[in-house]
Amino acid sequence: MALAIVPYLPGHAGAVKRFNQRLAVGSKGPAAEDWQFPEKPDPGWMPGMQLWLAVEGHEVRGGYILRRQVFSVAGETHTVAHYRLPLSEGLVNRAYATLAIRLVRDALEREPRLYALGMGGWDRPLPQMLKRMNWRMAAVPFYFKVLHAYRFLRHIRAVRSSLPRRVAFDAAAFSGIGWLAMKLAGVTRPTAAAGPMDIAARFTGWADAVWEGCREQYGMAAWRDATTLEQLYPADNPRFLRVRTAGGWALLLDTQMHGHKQFGHMRVGTIADCLAPLGPEGTPESGAEGAPAAVIRAATRTLEDRGVDLIVSNQLHHTWCGALEEAGFRQGPTNFLIALSPALAALVGARADREWHINRGDGDGPIHL
Amino acid sequence: MKPAVFEQVRSIAADVLEVEGRHLNADSSPETIETWDSVRHLNLVLALEESFGFEFSPEEMDGVKSIGQIAALVESKASRA
């Protein structure tokens, strides 16, 4: 039967539920729980979303979301779209193996300048496919800073993956050896004093000034004016903390995890998003004396004072990575990837990946955190 | 079917499916090659498109079920190009 890609309408909801059930029954592996398409056409997750379905008769065989956005590429304004949550029945039924290619080609026809973010690691089907389709790929580094070694060792599920490891981590936690080892390795190094800072109630004109003052300095960045930031991080959501300092800002989360697949029961602080002017390369303003370093110090101090066990952040821009390292963060393995379609990659041109400002504020926003 | 086209398809398939070329013949299919799953099929289609410089239509992508059918399709598309 012919398959057509059509806009998601309310009448499709039942077929999407059946599609999700088939994925849930047939799928296995760590990503399986993420393989669920929204069961209503307007899930209200993010502004600018368009949902598309691959329909065969009365059944849904796949779908994807396009989220239209504005990017600044070396100071120039361009419309792009986030290629989000592409799901195909090919994940569980070989008869639909090539539907994934149709979905991405359909999305490219609607918006040639696409990007995908997250994707769960290089070994997953989506990044493998995009790489073969000549998308430009980069890994967004993951940074962490341990504040409470005992709770970290007891709850970090990402590495407590076998019984011998759990026994070893528990022994290290209860004996204090783990704390000592982390201290000697500098993993729990205290943060240098932060300069004057405050917590803003919302993003207003001051955030516009930050954005306009620095957007030309970044090779590529999603639009981050006050209006956009208020949509992403609404003022009525008490989870979002907006730290302001040194002409920049950071958006923080302080989350008590409960049985999280990576963080167990830890209290996790996240530097989800941030923005500040970059100093000229090779000057003190580009390093420890610069605004990004001051913002990271202030963000880290804020989360330390709130009593989190661990602070995490994903950052791609080299200056922000340097600021995290300066504040005592260590780099860990990352499964957070970015892929640019050939048309978007052509727009970005020769600018290095590490000049793009990409973090957990992009794409799906700070979900699972 | 031209032997050269078949050999080229077999070589690409062997690379994508991670099997030795001598284990692939015209009848080799997802039913006979253990590693030929959905993801590899998708990668095989993309690798063939890249090597031969054309795109398969959705019907063509779904219609080929064996190495022999793929080689025949590639040959037919190449002759039309």
C-alpha cells in the first residue's frame, strides 16, 4: 500500500497510539523508552513545532517533528529547523527499513537547513544514517563536577553497571577512599570566588542587550533574545534559575533525581544554557578573566550553595569548555551529538565546530535534567 | 546482469553488512545473511546511492530483496542515466 507523509491531524491520534504500542512491543535496548511519538498533534513542548506522519492506509508507520528556528551564523540571521524525534516502524519491522531515509528526505524538502541534536551516541541508527548522507557531525563535550563524593559514588548509575563495580564504588564511598582519591585527582576542587552576581526573575531587555552585544562573536548560535528565552524558560516555571554576572547569564536547573537511569537518586545541578561576550582570542578576556569564565564561576557557586551533589553541562564552544575546565569541571564521555544538513553546513562554511554555541538549551531543551 | 556491476554491488554490500564477499551471491538476502538488519539495509541503500551517484525512489528502495535484485536495479538505473 502507498505510504504518504502528511501533517499530523487530531484524527491520527489513535493510529499514533497503535504505532507507539508496536514500537514498545518490538523494541529493545537503552533507547527504546525514547521511541514514542506524541499522541496528540500539538504536544505543546516548544514553539514553532510542525508534526508530520508517514501514513499507510489507516496506520501510522513513522513520523518526525520540524521545529522552525532562527539562527545567527557569524552575525547573519537565517531560518533553520530542528529535525526532531524521527521515528520509523523500520526500528521493529524490516519491511519499513528504508522509511527513515524517506522521512529525512521529506524534511529536507520542507527545510534544507536542518540540524539534529542529542541522538544518543555514534552507534545509534540516526547519526549513522545522517553521517552516510554527508551531514556534518560533531560531539558536544560533556563536563561534570563532583561536589559530594559519597553520594556520587553511591548513585552514579552510569558507571555502577556491574556487581563488582557497585561493590568497589560502595567500598570507596563508605571508607572515604573515594573522597580522598577524587580530592587528590582534583575532581572535587573548590570553585574560585565568584564576582558580583544576581538571580534574575525573567529574561527581559537586559538579555536582549547581551544577545545583541555578542551574537556576531559566535560562529553559529540559536537565537537567544529575551522573547525566545522567555518561551524556552518561562518565568512561571520555578525550576529555571537565571544567574546574571559580568555582562552574561547562565540558566541553571537544580533537580532531585529519583531512580534516574544515569544519576540514580542524586541532586543534580545543570548549567543548561549560557551566553556572554567572548574576549578577543589570546587576551585575558578570552580566558580566566573573561565573561564566560565569570558566568561559569557564578553558576557553579550558585549550585554549590544550593547543595547539589553533582554539576553537569554540555558545551561545544571552546571558550565555554575552557571556562568549565577553569572552574574545576572534568570532561566525561558524551552521547550528545549535533548534525548539520549539507545546506546548513554550507552556510556555516569553514567555521570550526568549536566556534558554535551549542548546549543543552538547544534542540529539545533541558529535558531529562 | 553485467558481472562488473554485480561485483561492485557485492563489494559494497560486503563492506556494509560486514561479511566476506565470497559469502554473498545473487540470492543473498536479509533471510540468509544474519547481519542484514533494518539499519544495515538503510546503510546499504545510502552506500549504493553514494557509489553510483543516483537516488533510489521509495518504491525501488523497498522493492529490492536480494543482492541480485539490487544489482539488476543498479544496472537498469545506470543505463537510463
